[in-house]
Amino acid sequence: MPCNARHAVVTGASTGIGRATALRLCRDGFHVFATVRRDTDGQSLRQAAPGQLDWLLMDVTDTDQIAEVAPGDPRPRRPGRA
């Protein structure tokens, strides 16, 4: 069964450009998964885009937090390398 839904991940969605990007993607029909540093920021985003956004409390500069959400090696990989 093909998936016709569009999804996006936005890091740093608590404020500024990250927040604006997450909300713009929601308006453009994407379902957004957004990372925020504060619980209140996630709740505010969800209120601004009900049903179109899920948020994760995470600091993307903390590799332990990344590993909790996406298990595996969080280090970037070069294209073509395992």
C-alpha cells in the first residue's frame, strides 16, 4: 500500500526559525515531528497546529537524548559508508 502522507522532522522548533518552519510545513500539508527543549514549547506548537504535529522533548546537541529517541550510533555518516 503506497503512503501518500508527507512527513517532516524539524529540530530546534521551540522558537525562531525552527518554530516558523514547523508551522509553515503544517500549513503546507505536512505532518511534522518537532524537537523542542521545553514542554511548554511543544504544547504551544501542538495548539498552533492541532492534529498535524507531534513533538519530542530533546536537545539535539545531547547524543544520549538522541540515542533514546533513535537508537543506534548518532554520529553522522558519510554517503556510501555503513
